[in-house]
Amino acid sequence: MSGTFKFAFSIAIMMLASMPVRATDVVIYTENYPPYNYLDEAGQVVGLATEKVQQVMDATGLQYDIRLVPWKRGIHHVETSENALVYSITRTPDRETRFQWLVPLAESNFFLFARQNDARLITWEKVRNGDYTGACVSNDLGCELFRWVGMPEANIIRVASNETADFRMVSAGRADMYVSDINVNTRLRLAEGFDPEQIKPVLRLEGKSGFYLASGKKFDPAKRDLITNQYQQLMAAGQFSLVDTLPPNE
């Protein structure tokens, strides 16, 4: 390397180092929940809900970073940070006051799933009477939804923090049912190499919960208002709509 080139190279490095670097304004957490949010082959977070989040965040002009992490970790960051968001989080009565619900992303279609060969008549009355057991991943939405529909606490079987352990418990006959969004259920079963037909939806959860982009109570109010205002402007201009619900077999 010539002396002239070394000098020019050093000057270039100094110029780059002196340029102002804008820190990420917001870190947005999500989990593996296809088709709404998941990693593609290049390791990028993509999905139907991801596209909606990017649309709103791009309109704000904020610098943001989307990270796919275990759900419990993401929720911890959101509830303790001034600059963290989370999606696709389901809006439920238990969560209503814990989070600020900034942008609706999609309607949810939660069902109770049982084994295809389970011939018993499954009704809400029987669920609430404790005739069945439900498997859910510890600290995950499924446990909350079982409580929401009235399954007795003693009948809710909490399993290790594996995002598909609830399905595996039911498939193995160690629990009677689990809860999932019908589109997510199909995608996860196919991704794991299982035939979705071995499981059947038996009861649909009523009530509008939906998937959202949300923040914790400590989130910067100025950024919160910017995000909600941009969302409302996109809606008013007819440029934003909820994620289309996919047929279960797509």
C-alpha cells in the first residue's frame, strides 16, 4: 500500500468515524408465529403482520430494528424499556391494562384443537365443567386463553417453554386439547413435518381479541403518539387495512 493511498484511506476512516450515527429509536420484538411473523431463509423477520408494522413505522420516520426472540424475553423488554414495542400480541382482558394498544394488525381466529380420532362430544359446558385437560406452554397465551374460556385451573397442563409442546402433548394423548390461531396452527404443523389433518378444530373462541403492535406503560409518549397518528393518517387515506385472514390450507 503506497503512502498516498494509506493517507487517503486514513482520512476516509476518520471522516466516517466523525459522522453522526443515529441510534435506533425503537426496538420491536416478535416471536416465530407464521404466517404473521417468522424468519425467512436469509434470516430476516418477515410475515403478513411484519409488513403492516413496517408500513406504519416507515411512515413515522423513526429508526427501528425488528428482532425475533423467545416471547417471554420480548415481553420483558417491552415492559421495562422506554423504546421497545411488541407484535403480534393478542389483546385479551388480562393484558388490557398491561400494554398500550397502538396499531391493530389482524383479526385472530382461535380454536380449541383435539386429536382427529377423538370421538367425544366437546362442548363449552364440558370444558368449563373440567371434563377435558388443556395443554399450554408456560407463560404463553394458550394458558391465558384456557383461563379466559373457563377451563378449571387444575385441568390446565403447563409444559416447558417450547412453542409446539402443547401440540405434542395432545398428539401423544397426554392432554385433550390445546389453543391456537387456525392459520398459525396449520403453518406450524407443516413446518414441523406433521400432517395437520391429525388434529381438528373443535370449538372457536368467541370475542374479538385480535393481533396488535403494542407497547408497555414506560414507552416514550412522544413516540407512541407519533406511531398512532401515522397509523390513523394511513387509515384515513385508505392505505392501511388489517391482514387478510388466510384459509387454513394456504
